[in-house]
Amino acid sequence: MSGVAFMYSVALRHSVTFVVNNVLRKLTLLHVVLFVLTFASTLIAGALQRGINPLDTPGRLYEGLPFCTTLLTILMAHELAHYLASIRHDTIATLPYFIPGPSLFGTFGAFIKMKSPITTRTALIDIGASGPIAGFIVSLVAVVCGLFYSEVVEVRGDSTFALGDSLLFYLLTNIIVGTPPEGFDILLSPVAFAGWIGFLVTALNLLPIGQLDGGHIVYAIQHGAHKWVSRALIAGLVVSGIWFWTGWLTWAALLLVLGINHPPVLFSEIPLQPSRKKTALLSLAIFILTFIPQPFKGF
């Protein structure tokens, strides 16, 4: 092994050790309990999606694992990317808190809590964009792999709703599965469905509103425009709720309650590193590719 390779190996080992020790030091009982509950709720959701009643046939609960593990991996990638970016920029943050929930997905997502101010606009865009980019990559892998195991099935009269398509999901579906004939639709595999959720979560987080990841990015690029962009997007969600999907009205109301303003960074006079504009453009491209105007059709 050359001297450079040896030094790189030592540096990498020290970095990994530092991160692991940092994680273990911040891991609390609440983190563990919430993750276990979310694992259970997404496992049950995955089983129910396959028509399995865990109360009647508990021995088949394991069939929910493909959906459960894929979705939790996507959420974990998103939140850990935020966490690692926070460490890189000397910003104190908690480990991810997972939120279990009795929903179609089995979870209401996950979040980390910032415990200290973000210092610069460069740090803000790195922390804000890292999660959606990481989550998107894992979701993309899940969608591509999962579509190979998805099936074209006849649409039955008792079908209650269908999933909407983002631009990227539509393209991948047509390439991998093909266009279903009239009266047929694509039944997504559990892994593909988890990937679809990952696309949806990525797009929702990239909405340039308030302190969502997209809001962080807009504030880092042009903080003076942030409040106007946030207000315009809230209006856009209301219009979308009227024309496309009523769920956008709920999102608009929730975001208004949470607040659509953004706190200043600690050292706002330090200019944004020029390379981060490419990060913003990449995030915009991901948002365009994953946004679903009408996530659920039929209700």
C-alpha cells in the first residue's frame, strides 16, 4: 500500500469512527422506541397492501418486509444525509425521529431537529439539499428494481383509487413495464410502491416554502425572495387543491400553521460558494421529475 493510500485509509477509518461514536452518543431510548414502532406500523401496512390481515394470519406478517424495509431505507437515507451534512458544517442536530402512523404508508415520515443555528448560506443549502438528493437516489433504485416485479392486471369494478404519476415515474414505468392496454393497469410491487412514496416525499420536501428543504435552498440562493416564493407556492397549493387534488389544501393549511418564514443564518454576510448553485439546479431538476400534481386519483 502506498503512503497516500495508507493515509487515506487511516483518515477514512477515523472519520467513520467519529460518525459512529457521534451517533451512539446521541441515540436515545425515544429514538429506538419510535423506530421500532415505525418498523411495526410499516410492516403491518406492507402486509395489508398484500391483502393479509395480521390478526387472522400473523404468520404471514413477514410478507410486509419488502415494503417496510425499502420505505424505511429511503427515509433513513434522507434524514441521515441531513445529519451528516450538519456534522460537516458544525451544526448540532438530533438523530432522526421516525413517526409511526396508521396510514396507507404506515408512517408519517421522519425528521431531525436542529439544536444550533446554521452558520452560513453554504451550510444551509448543503444541509437542505442533501436529504432530498440522498432520498431520491435510493427511491430511484427502488423504483427501477421494483418495476421489474410489477404486473399488468385488469382493472376491476371495485377499484377505489389509482396512484398518480410524476414525470420520472411515468417514463420509467413505460420503459420497464410498458403502457397497459385499455381496461388494464399496473399493480406495483411493494418495492416499487415504496419507491413511488419516496418520490412523493422528495417532492414534498423540495417545495420552496418555509423551512422545508426547498425553502432552505431558496433562502440560501436568494434570501430576499424567500418570503415571496413561499407565499406564491402556498397560493399555488390552494389552486392545485381546487383543480387537482384536495390534499394540497391540507398541505397549504399545515404549512401556514408551521410558518412560512425562514430564520436568518448566523453569518449571512459570508457569500454562498458558487458551486452550490449547481446543487440548487440539481434539486430543482429532482423536484420537477418527482412532483405529482394528483398523487391519488379516485378520492
